[in-house]
Amino acid sequence: MPNVHLTEPMQKYVQTQIESGAYANVSEVVRAGIRMLMEKDGARQFYALKAELEQAAALAENGDFAEFDARAFEPDAFDR
């Protein structure tokens, strides 16, 4: 099991959360924090992909694209 060091303010915050009944123990607080980080990372990836797609769409609308040739991309798929 990993050993986690918390600063004094973090320890006080965690203890306050436990005393308030929001969490039963330190592990629950840590897991909640990790879940929030995981969600934030997912959102970050989503917005990065969205920005890339918007950029690609703008380039395509300005005529900066190449026609896709499915036969050149996957020639074996057409050998039936």
C-alpha cells in the first residue's frame, strides 16, 4: 500500500472532512481527489481533441485538404 505524505494544511482539511461526516477515512478523501483528477484529465483530453477537430475543420473549409483514396489506403479491402 502506498505511503502518502500530506502537508499540515492538507492533514487539517482531511480531518475536517472526516469529522464533518463527508468521508469516513483518509483513504476515501484520497480516492475522491484522485477521481477528480481523473475526470479533469478526461476533460482536458476532450478539449484538446475538440480544438484539433476545429482546426482541421477550418483548414478543410479553406480548401486545405487532400482527397481520401480508400483504395490506396487499404488496397486489400477491395480485392474481392
